[in-house]
Amino acid sequence: MVELGNLAGTRGAEWIGRPPHEELQLKVRPLLPSDDPFYQPPPGFQHAEPGTVLRSRDVELAFLGLIPQPARAVQLLYRTMDMNGEPEATVTTVIVPAELAPGQSCPLLSYQCAIDAMTSRCFPSYALRRRAKALGSLSQFEFLLINACVAEGWAVSVPDHEGIRGSWGAPYEPGYRVLDGIRAALSSERLELSAGASSKAPIGLWGYSGGGLASAWAAEMCGEYAPDLDIVGAVLGSPVGDLGHTFRRLNGGFFAGLPALVVAALAHIYPDLDRMIREHANEEGRALLEALEKMTTVEAVLKMAGKNLGDYLDEPLEDILSTPEITYVFDSIKLGAAVPTPPVLIVQAVHDYLIDVHDIDELAYAYSTGGARVTYHRDALNEHVCLHPLSAPMTMRWLTDRFAGRPLSEHLIRTTWPTALNPMTYVGMVRLIKIAAKVVTGRKVPHRPL
């Protein structure tokens, strides 16, 4: 919907009620979002309701940017907002089952990739496209799981949940972008997901690591911000929980690039943090943070391996971290601001070298004592990277149950039986491997009956 009264005198608002659509353009290398006019909202967009589609286009997807996929994908530019409530626009890539007929009911899953970078090369809307130059983007590998979800007969929305500026680590706004991306997908006339019976189709959330963090913000905020959406379940895979603790845990180690990327992003959001960096970081440190803004996730990890940000400061790092300005930033970006209204499945490895399991224990406890319906899989054998694919069969079974409206049989259950020792894991992995083989060879992935 659009507040038409506020558009009086606004020129160039021809998108109202009929957002322009671009047909598929083959053999054209995609532009980076920072250079692509598609990402620029039209005049007057700020007067539109959150989730309003501003323009759309058909796109060709490819595994690693190289292997074209026979999938139907539409990108939507839609109105959303940042953590301060200021209007902005971002993009979601929506993939629908090929056999889905207009008006046919199908669940909608919002899958949040682990973008974990500031550069627009890592945004899913770019990295998933054919001929994208996104080496080192985690989204390209998560495309295998996204395809597995489409093979279940689900429509999948993959939002650029960091926004056009790559605001990794920012609070609240990932939730706005995820939820408004769902609204955009449901309202898009090009997709027709909300026609007829589909208007009551169930909605799920799923993300892991940086994507789990974004999914958690959406789960916490949907009750108040998007009560119109029928979100029946949210899967939060290793959702970070406490970014301040994670910074201290990873700084100086092999994965020091991840917290450094967060600092580089948050400096654009919190003026006091930016001031502290300018006052206390030396020239080499400031240049390093600036260079990180242009690196993919893998590039940043390799560049920063073993580096300690304290080496670039004129005061001890712990003294800087203990200042009111930095304490405020870390407190404000910590999950647990609200209790999720949909049921949640939290997946976390005990032996996780990135995310401290005790942070996720605390988050699961806070959610549960606050009244949320929490299932907690605390994997006693796994580590961070392998747990994501190994827990995918369990996750998809849980989402299938939520989409089918089956009752929850457990609430705060601390499951220690490792997924690697569960026979059902390998039954599901066989199907995932078959789907991955088709993706890697560019063949059509069959869907379950719709």
C-alpha cells in the first residue's frame, strides 16, 4: 500500500500500483549492487508501506556464478527501513518451484545467507547470479541448501538482509529486511504467491551463523512488526548471540577477519565507534578497516588471520572495549531484545570455534523463560562448519512439520545426541547429495509433489 496523499507533487512515481518489471537478459554480466540502477529506489518510495515492491526482474542463477541453473527466479526491490526507522530499499531473490501454478498453495521460506561481509559482491542478489564475480562469498555455497528447499516444493526468499551498505552486525534492521522481503514476495504480482489459497500459506525462517543472526532478529521482531505474516517456525543455526563476546573470542586468531569486518561495518552506523577508531587507531589500522570493506568473507579471513586489532591502537584494547561508547555498541547489538512468537529450533555445536556454545545456551534459556516455544539441538560432537549441512535434514523435517501444522511435542529440550550418529541424518544427506550433484552439473532438480 502507498500513502497517496503524501505523494502530491512527487514526480517520477509511476511505479505506484504497477512496479516496472525487467524480463530475463541472457549473456549479460550482472553489475555489482553498488553500481546497478536496479537497486536505486524510485522517487517517493519512502511513502510506500513496508514490503511494497518497487520494481522486479527475472534473473538467471548459477552455482558459483558459473553453472547455470534451470530455476525460475525473480528479484524484487522493496521498501523497508534501517534500525532507526529511516526508509530504505533492498532486494530479495525469490525462487519458486517450476511446477507451481498461479494461485497454487505452497509454503514460503525466507532463507538468510551468511553474508558476513560489507562488499556487495557477497550480497545473495549478486552472488547467486550467473557470471557473478563473487569468489569467497559464502552465499554461493549455501545455494546448494536453497535448492534443496525449493526441491521440497517451497518458494524461497533470499533477502539481502544487510541492506545496500552491507551493515553486518547492525541490530533490528536485518529483521525489518527479512520480514519486508516476505511481504514483498507475497504481494508480487509476478510471483502470484498470495493468490487464492496461497494467501494463507505458512511461512518459515532459516539461517546459519551470520544468517542465523539475521533470522533471530526477524524471529524476535515479527510478533510486533509483522503480525500480518503467518510465520510458523524459525530455525536459528549458531546465531552468534553475543557479538561483543565473539569479538573477544576471535580477535587475534585465525578467524580475526570476522569481528574486524563487523567493526568496519558498525563504524558506519555508530558515530561514537567511528570517533573512537579515528582517535585511537593508527594509520595502518584505519587503512586495514577501509580495505576490509571491499573484501569477500574468505578474503577477509585470509587477510586478517592471526592479526590482533589491539596492535593498531594507542591504548590497550581491553581499555577501549570497556569504554561506555563501545560497551553501548556491544550491548545494543546483542540478541534477546524480545522473545520470538513463532516456535524456534536452535542448532548449535558444543565444540564451535567461532560461536561460544554458552552464549547460545544463554539465548535459548532467555527465549524459553520468556515464553517462547524452543527446541534446542546442542550437538555434542560437531563443529561450526560441518554442523550446517549435517543438521539440514533435521532442520527440513522440523520445518515440514511446522508447515503441516503438526503440534510441537517438545519445548526446551537440550538434545546432545549428535546428528552425525543419527541414521536419519544420512537418509536426508543422500537426498541432499543427489540434489547437489544436479546443481553442480546444471541439471533440473525434481520437486516433491506440490
